[in-house]
Amino acid sequence: PQLTLPPKKASAHRVHQLVGERGETWPLFLKEFHEGNAGELYVPDKPPVLDKLPYPRWDLLKGRLRVMKGAIIATRGCPHHCRFCNLKQIYFDRFRVRPVSEVIGEIRRMASRFFVFWDDNLFADKQYALALLRELQKTGKRWAAQVTLADCADDTLLAAARTAGCLYLFIGLESFSADSLQDAGKIMNRPDDYKRIIDRIHAHKIMVQAGIVFGFDSDGPEIFSQTLQACEQLGIDGATVSLLTPLPQTPVYHQLKAENRLLTDEWSAYNGKTRVVFTPQKMTAAELLAGYMDFRRKFYSIGSFVRRMRVSKTHPFDNLLINLGYRLAIGQ
């Protein structure tokens, strides 16, 4: 995002710059670079198609990049328009899919039995998702994916996902507060629906990894304890917790900039994990950071895990391993 979102700021540090999706500009740049006449800036003028993408050369990745060997995309983009999300600035605002046969071909080349879809919304096109899941079932792989909560109200999709080897779904709940969801532009999420849909996901033996964001304008100091209580009552299996981060060119960024609430333009600070880069409305920046850190410690405590598992009852061993991994990562 540091290069794609504020390209003018990055221009002082580059000889050649490729902005946005590179499906067509990268081959063009390589050709012109080889010929000795490469340009300074390459920006695609239309969304690249996802047909006939080359299969990754996993054998070329060494060391810590081995994690990439278990990642794949089947779709690109998302039909929703959340105010804090930078997806529309990185990709074209158009949802696209890869041919099912090509996705399955890439999955079959993976050495590991486990992998993750890095799509932003795998279930966005139901008919495509069902076609993919039917073929995926034949591979015997186990996997995770990111989806939207509203799509998980569909038992047909959930049953197909479980049969195809789904272990857990990452779902951007963002908040358990209706006001905060309104601030986020997450209009497809309704807290009154959370229990019904999450219970349905658990009934299909699929774990829920919730995306949670703190720092929306409606969030006060009480948001942290309220969120923890809701997670435990609903049996949320795991959580990826972030600080609201006004990434450049997003609606939230433009709002906070216009209100003179941005604290820095040091883009390395915009990581959503270690620094608050804006002035919150109902608490101080220090209170937001402290509350976020305290929530993570409490959520991944043994006591909270036990309370959540009493509700979820989904894959206890896998669930324990995932929770312990997060607990170690945050230094508990």
C-alpha cells in the first residue's frame, strides 16, 4: 500500500514505479526494461483478466517466505464499499474470478495438505463459489478463506464448504456496535444477525476467525469490554484485531484529513497494529492503543478460550493450536 496508495510520495525513492494491479503492466515493464527504454510510471488503464495466470514457482521461494506456498487466490475484488478498506484503491472496483480448472490445477500443485484462499470475499459470487467447492472436494485439501457474514446465512454454501475441506472462515465482523458499523460503512453486517449466523457456521463444524477493528468514531472506552463479552457469548473461535487505520485515499482517510485529525504521514506507522495515527473522537489515542492491547491479552487468555469453546465446540484441538499461536505471538 505504501507504493500503490501514495505514489507521489514514493516517487522520490524510485527509478521505475508500477502502481495498482500489475497483470498487464509488469510484462510490459519487463519487455521495455530489457529493450532499454523502460518508463518511470506504469498504471493499468483497465482491470486485468484473471484467465491463464502462470502457476507460481514455489520452488524459488526460500526461508520465511515458505508461508506463501500455502496461499492462492480464486477471485479478486469485493462488491462492498467499506469506508476504511483500501481494496478499491489497490484493485479496480470490479469483482473478477479465475477459471475453476486453473484454480484447482494450482491447488493440486501445492505440496501441503493445508492452504488458505487470500481472496477478499470468496463467496461473493455464489454460483462460482459452489462450482469451485465441488471441484475442491476432490483434492482432499483442508483450507481457510475470507468471506462476508451475510453470505454465511446460506446453508448450501456452508455445507459445500465443509464438504470441500473448510476448517475456518475469516469474517470481517469489524464491530459488535451498530453505530460503529455505520461509521465503517459495513452496512451488510447487523449485530442482531451475528448469533444466528455464527451458530449456523459452527453447526457445519467450521471455525470463525473474526476481524475486529477498534477506533471508529462511535467507539468509547467501553467498547473493549463489550466486544470481549460478545465474543465469549457467541463462541468466536479466534480474532484478528486491528486499530482503525486511515489508509491513503480511503473515505476514512479523507474524512480525518479534512477534520485535521491525522497525527502523522509516516506511512510505516500505518500498520494497524502498533500505533494510533489519528485522534479518536471518544477517547484519547493512548486510551485506544491501551484498550486494544488489553483486549488482545484478555481474548487470548486461557479463561476466555475456555468460555468461548464452551459455546463453539468446534475442532477443539485445532482451535487450541490456533489460539496458542496467537497467544505466543502477542507475548502472553
